[in-house]
Amino acid sequence: MSPRAGLTTATVVDLALKIVDESGPEALTLAKVADRANVAAPSLYKHVKNVADLRRLIDLRVVQEMAEALRTAATGREGAAAVRALADAYRAYLRRHPHRTHALATAPDETDTELSRATHAVAEVVFAVLRPFGFDHVQAVHATRCIRAAAHGFAGLEASGGFGRPEDVDQSFEVLKTMLVQGLTNYAEKP
């Protein structure tokens, strides 16, 4: 194989994400990425240190994409409408990319400043949506965790076929969003 012209770190991540999207994160190997890139595996070391580094770059990309999806969803909305839009955006992203849940499930190592910044960008979108509720910082952190747990949990269960009953899953998600909004409103009103 000859080196592929135009191969960049971003292209390597794109190819790796295609493997993850098709077969899950456990299927990712440098050999498979190299095969997709039509290069020998050692050629990838110009772009990534090892498979762990590639996984970190995947996590970074996924978190950045999620931040952008949430930011876009929240733009021009506030209060209940913004909370519902965040939940919809989170679910929609994981519906399109069900094998990416792993990248959003773990807090980054704080020494990884780039990934930490990207993760904080996601939180900042949610904090901005929560501002009209009047939460102090600690309350906003708790509320953000609850929104994330609800949206991620629902989307993860849905992606793994965890809703086996015949009742409409979309209706269940509407109920979840209503419960989130009511819960946030009640939490904001508590003394």
C-alpha cells in the first residue's frame, strides 16, 4: 500500500468513527482504520500514538458534536422549551449514532485539558438553559446531571433495545421530558 494523499488526523478520526458507527467501539483497531485508509498501519502513527489515543480523539469529536447539537437546539429557546429541545437533541444524536454512547458516558481525566474543555462546553449549554430557573451553581450542577442522566439513559436503553413493551417509545420520551420540566420547576421552587 502506498501512503494515501491527504490523510490527516481528522480523516483518521472520521474513518474510525465509521467503524464505531457500524460495529461498535469494541470493533475499533488501528488495523481496521488503516485498511479503510488504504495505508499500512504504521502510517497511522503519524496521526495517532496508539488506539487509546485514537479513542480519546473519538471521544473529543463526539463531545464536540454533542455540544454543537445542544447549542443549536437551545438557540432561541428558554425554560421548558429549551429543556425539551436539549433532550430531543441528545436523543436524536444517539439515535443517529447509537454506538457513540460510550464517549458521552464518562467524565474526562481532568489532566486532559482539551477533552475537559469540550465536556465543559456541553455543561455550559445546559447551564445557560437552566439560568431562567434561578438555580445557584450547586443546584445547576445537580439539575444538569439529572438532565444528562435522563436523556442519556433513555437514549442508551432505546439504542440497546431496552424498551420491549408495545407502548409507544416516542410517547414515553414525551412523558420523560414533561417529568424533567416539572421536576426542574419544582426543584427551583423548593426553599
